[in-house]
Amino acid sequence: MTAERFSLDTNVLVYAADRDAGERHERALEIMERSARRPCTLTVQALAEFFHATTGKGIVPKAEAASQVRDWLDLFPTAAAGSDALRVALRAVEDRRFSFWDGMLLATAEAAGCRAVLSEGMEDGAGLGNIVVRDPFKGSGFPPETAALLGASEEKT
């Protein structure tokens, strides 16, 4: 069985770097570790937002944030937004389905072949085109859909 390609929203990346985020930090670290072994593509947008958010809020120093982004660029395939993703994001905003940046991230991930985005910041189960949002921080342990993406459900069989 081929695993579905997925992407990670900025909040997952930020929690992975934020040592003060408690359980979310621990879960985000596990998500990052598992994602590195799965068909996960990061958007350039999420990486840029990570740098901006973590340095702007003083979560990590600029040099550390830049080093982390470079490491993720080496570890994960990346996808950058194109004009088609922009069109999809604009329609999503006009239809009041997503914020502009959420629509842009989802459309970019979908164009890269992703079928899911792990995010705490968007509604779990919401969709845009052929991509669905999954909240990996909901409840204790990974929800079943998230576990399947991360390969966590395979370890229990």
C-alpha cells in the first residue's frame, strides 16, 4: 500500500521548535521525526512563516531558526506556490472558506500531490479541492487519519 503524500502547516513546525509548548512540542517533534520517513512535502510558505513566527516572537534566535529551515530544506522535498495556487486561494477567500494564507498553503500542497495537511490552525476535516486538513494535536495520541499518514497505525498491526 502506498502512503498518501501530505504536508505540514506552520504551527507544527513552530511547536517543534518551541521548547515551552509542553505536550504540543513533544507531539510536534514526533510528527517531524515520522514525517521525515514518510511522503511529506513542505511548502516554502510554511518554512518562511516558521522563520518569521519563531524569530518575531523570540522563540528561537535568528541563526537557529535559519539553520533549522536549511535542515528541513535538505530533509524534505519542498513546493512553492504558482499562479494556479494563487487562483485557488483567491477563490477560497471569496467563498469565505479559508483565510488567504491558509488557502495558499493548501493549494500549493495539493499542486505538489499532497492529499492532507497536518494543522492545528484550520478546522479538522475541512477540505479544499482534493486536500483535507487533519489536526494532529486533537485528543490524546494521534487521531486515526493522522496516525495513518505518519505510519503510526502500521506499528500497531
